[in-house]
Amino acid sequence: MNDDFLFAEDEKDTSTENLGSWKILIVDDEPEVHTVTKLVLNDFILNGKTIEFISANSGEEAKAMFRAHNDIAVVLLDVVMETDDAGLQVANYVRNELDNHFTRIILRTGQPGQAPEKDVIINYDINDYKSKTELTAQKLFTVIIAALRSYRDIMVIEENRAGLEKIIDASVDLFSSQSLEKFMQGIIQQLASILGCSKDAAYITTAVATTSRTLDVNNDKRDDDELYVFAGNGEYSAKEGVALKNAVSDKEYALCVQAMRDKQIVYADDHVVAYCNSKSHKGALLYLSGLPRRLCESDKHLIKRFSNSVQLAFDNVLKTVDLEGTQREIIERLGHALEHESSDANHIKRMAEMAGLMASKLSMPEQEIDTFKLAVSLHDVGTSHVPKAILHKTTELTEDDIFAIRQHAEFGYQILKDSSRPTIQLAATLARQHHERWDGEGYPEGLKGEEIDQKSRIATLIDVFDALLNERPYKPAWSVEKVVNTLKEESGRHFEPTLVTRLLNNLPAFLAIQAQYPNKNL
């Protein structure tokens, strides 16, 4: 082997701060090739990262290494090993079977005639082709640094693509809590990529209640000054919803508190905490760790502009969510009032939660479930036209009483039918149809089977289920056993059989809703 390969001088990155490593796979059936390659590149550093060597002695071993490591930056791949084209088979396997187009593949062969460079370059997706005899230490260094820079830039582009994909996905339904999380994840991933840092980044705010990671800006049970991880990438992705003091070290937490208190951006050795000013809340923080280099002035300017823009977007979405919450509460309270239901009765809450549970068991889309839960609050709005004395009557109803009560379905429909809002339109359908029966013996139209809207069929079942389980002015609460027997008897008559089966198969979950929202008084 050429002495120049061993001892040619090579230029090295003088950075001493280790911020991780680049994985390089050496694939060769000659042990000395592994030894010499590692010797030449032993103290190689690029962007603060050293090299982690992985070795394979055959094409099959190389394939196994690629299956075990999805972050190999560069592979130095011998062509002729157990077969004359073993290396080419590995290249084909990586690109076409594993669909890995990120790893830089450098073919190096001691027998160029076995795999002519022109044919290999045309037929295989490789990035460089070198004869072993031409690879001095200096040339090996040059090849590796070029390949690693290429890999680094490709991964930055991939991070940007993934971040943009999250933002695009979130834009379909930006104003739901889950999509907002995805949106924020995409934003912080974009910033991390722009700065060329690791994937460890988090958006931290006080404007959430976090055990379920849902927005709850008016929750009085939590500390308004408590900071939470709202969205995160890397090591913080598993800490979403966690109080910040439990998600970072004491030193890091102190920096976050300092940034929040002083309303400024705090730079540390390898991370940055950026305060995001808010006009409507107490502000938030962008936290990035694992910075591969010292930030220059242009980086700091970018972070400042970015943090201000992020908070503006977040504030606007919070206002929208708060408005939606207000609308939801108004509809729920209106449902209570129009049904003559006391503030201590929880029939409306139970109906909404049971409707959502049944809809989820039927695999309805999340947005459709939310609309259903809100609309079902108004299913009995027509009772506002029925005298309260009749609704609370404890003696036997007269024919006139029964007629008056049955009118409430049509009354409710007439109240709601002219709205252009999807939620109110559905509420109108529920109001009209929730007393129809599967066998066609219901009212007001005598609809039968699937002529009745599916959500109305659900409302019919859970409304009766709730009425039987709970005390009413005209009846005591029934036992669970008696209610179950009644549902079974009425399956196929009053109720759709499939829905009865779903309810009974998930009875503990429905009973849990009953226990969570009991009637305090009648």
C-alpha cells in the first residue's frame, strides 16, 4: 500500500467542542483498509462533530449495518468482496430497497477493471468513485469532508421539508389544539434547520393547560406563571405538556426564568432561550439546544425576528380558540336554559360526552365529532315551547299533554333550520329526528331505519340511556341491569341494533361519563 496514503498531511477542523459525531461505514474485506482509514481520519472534526466508525467485511454485513443505522452519513464501499459486484449490490440495496437517498456513497476499489467508472456512474446512484491507489491521506480527507458537507446540507433541506410538511398539514385545521401543536412543531423545526442546529427545540408558554396538551387559557386551577412545553422536537417531543421545571435541568430552567423575567434573548454555550413578546398573554419562550457553532449577528437577528412572528401567530390562534370556546359555552348554557334544566343537572354534558364517545367508536373524523358534541347540546331546544308544568308533571299525562310534548321536535327544528352554520344545521336535524324509531314507529315523521340520520340515531339511543339511568320528576333512576335489559329488548325496534351493541360493548366507558357528571339536584 502507498506510503502517501498513510502519511500525507491533511487539513483538519480545529474546533475542539464535540457536538456529536458523523457515522461513517467502512465496507471492505481487507482488514488493513479498515485500520488505515480509521488511523487517517481518527482526529477528524467537522462542525464540532467527530467521526464514529462502523465496519462491515462483506456486502451482506453492510446491508445489516444499514438496517441497524438509519443515520449513516458516508459509506466507503469496496466493490469486489464476496462477489465481483457485492459493493454495487449494496449501493442498489441502499437506494432502491431501503429508499435511502441521504447517505453519501463513495465506491473505492482496488480493481477498477471489474467495475468501470463510466458504467458505475451511469447505472448506480453513487456520489464518488475512487481507486484505492489514488486515495492518499490528503485526498481521503478531501473526499470525506466534501461528502459530509453534502450530507449535512441534504439533511438541512430534509429538516426544512419535514417542517414545511408539518405546517402544511396543520393549515388544514389550524385552529384545533392538536393541529396547533403540529404547526408549532413545524415552526421550531424550521428555525432549528435554518440555524443548522440539532433537532432539540421547544416552544414554551404559560397559555396552556398541559396534562392533555389542550388549550385552556382560562383554567383557574393552575398557576398562571407556570411555564409548560407546548410543542417540541428531538428530546423535547416526549415532554410536550410537561411543566418546564420538570423538563429541563436546574441550570437551563434558570436561563428560561431569566429570559422570561427580563423579556430578552439569553445566549449560552450551546443553546439559546428567546423571549417571545405577547400583547395578550405573558409571553412565551423558544428554546433551542445543541447549537453546533457560535451564533453570529445575522443568526441572532433571525432568532429575534422569528420569535416575534411566532408569538404573533400563536396569539392570533389563541384568540380564535378562545372565541370558539365562548361560542361553545353559550350553546351549552342555552341548551340548559331552553330545556328548563337546572344548573346542577348535567344531562347536556353527559349527552355531549356520550355522543363523542359513540362517534369515536364509529371512527368519525375528529372535527365531525366536535361538531356533533356541540350540536347535540341543542337536541331538545324545542322543549322551550312546552309548558314547564307538563315537562315536570309527576302524574299521568293526558292526551293533550302528550300532543304538546311531541310538538317539541318540530318546534326545535323550526327554531334552528334557517342557520347556514354546519353545527346549527346538524342541531336542527337532531332536534327533529331524535324521537324517530328504528322500526318507523317514532315521531314526528315516522322515519324508519337508515332514513334517520346516523347522528340522530345515536342521539335517540344515548338520550333514552341517560333518561333511564337518572332520576326524573316522573320516575326514579333505574339500575344498570334494568337499563341494559331494556336496551336489548328495544334493539331493532326503538334503536339501531349496531349502536346498541357498540354501547353495551363499551358500557364501562359510558357509565364512567355518568359518574363524572352526576346530577347534584333535581
